[in-house]
Amino acid sequence: MNLDDALFNWLQIKHVAENRPDDHAAQDTFQFFTQILKEDFKLEDIKVTAENGLYVVQFIKNGEKCTRQFPVEFVNQLLYDIEQEPKYNE
């Protein structure tokens, strides 16, 4: 998995975990991806903002400030898909 894929996956599950605080699987998965970003990719000080239809992820890697952007609708799709599946909403 490359850094951009890991950030996108992390951002999707972060969005799910924030919107489904009682969903233990989402919380565990969010922690797992956070660990990957910190341990495997050595990211520090990860911050997310939303602006102009994009999620902007800022972080420090090897002492350098970095930024990645992801379309809001792509990030939010996982939560939408989960909410459309009846077995996850009982």
C-alpha cells in the first residue's frame, strides 16, 4: 500500500468512526490505520480540514510538512455505503 492509498483509507474510516461512535469495528479499524500511518509511514502531527469540496490532510514526514487532498464525495462514500446496508444498521 502506498502513502496516498493509506491516507485515503484512513480518512474514509476516520469519517465513519466519527459518525458511528458506537461502531466498535469502525473504531478499531480507524486505530489500525492510524497506527499504519504513524509506524509504517512515519507520519506525525496529522490534521484534517475540509475546504472547497476537499478534505485536506496535513502531516509531517521526515521533518517536512506535506499536504494531500481528497474529494469529499469519495471519502464520504464508505459511510454512505455502510448506511445503505441494512445489516449494519440494526
